[in-house]
Amino acid sequence: MKTSNFDLNNAYRFLYPRLTIIVTSGTITEPSGLTIAWSTPLSVDPPLIGVLITKKRFSYNVISKTKAFVVNIPHIKLKKGTHHIGQISGREEPDKLHNAGFTLEKSTKVIAPRLKECKINMECKLVDIVNTGDHDLFIGEVVELIVDSEVVDDWAIDLTKFQPIYWRKSKTRKEVYQLFLPTEEENRE
């Protein structure tokens, strides 16, 4: 039975689980990073990606100042480090990316570093910041896309070779999900 007894401010919860990304910014010597689940493609031409960040996050000001960020897509084996990055502010732990087990790499088109362990990196030039309420939408133009050829098929991510992290928050715990693929037999049903 369907019901409408929900607080409308909780509507976003029904969009979970969401793909988890690590957004890096700053420089290779003074990096910043945050784990987020609120990201979305915005345009194919030009290639635009949106990430939503609240003003209280350390990375908010870093990206605003440097006008660049990198979207790094971690795989399920990186869930512990990905979780660590999302749990502590760069104000409190400036070296949190390294402490979480990640290696910084110099990006080719933007000042923000990318994460070596992530098989997919999207270097983005900041195009605009749009206030959307308690989070602001950072619109980035993808100026470089680095993808490990081992994890793609002829169109996009091959989910048999690369398992992204999906995140869901609940009242009592934070949960990390692995996407389980149907077998060929289940696909035929």
C-alpha cells in the first residue's frame, strides 16, 4: 500500500543508493578531498558534471578559489579509504587523502590532483556555482578524462570488471553497497 505520510524534506532519501565519488581539489602539495554521493551529469556538449557541496565543507572554498576539481570514481576495494575521507574535514586532517591510502597524481589539464588508485578520473574546470538551498551546485566542464582501459567496454564502465561504491545513509548507520549484477540466466527472465 502506498502512503504519503513522509516529510517532504526527506524526499532525497528515496534517490539512494547513489554512486560515491571522491572530489579532489587544491594542489598536489596542498590537496583537499571529500567523499560525496550527490553528483550528476549536466550536459554532453559541452561535457558538464555537477557536484553538490555545502558551504561548511573545507573543499568548498578551495574549489571556489582554484576554479578546478577532479571527480575520482573509487571501486569497492577502496571503500575503507573512501569512507575515511568522508568522515573527517581537511581542516582537522590536512593529509587525510594520504592517510586514507591514496596516492596523488598531477593532473594534465587542471591544478587539482587526481587519485592514482581510482580507475576513472575526470578533470574539471569550474564553470559556475549555483545556490540550490543548503548545498551549492558546482558545475565543472570535463577537460580531461582518464580511464583505465581494463575497466571499460565499448561504451562505458564494464560492471563485470569494475564495481563502483554506492552509498546509502540511514538513521542508525551508514551503509556501503556493492552493485550485484544479474547472471545471464536472470537477464533472460
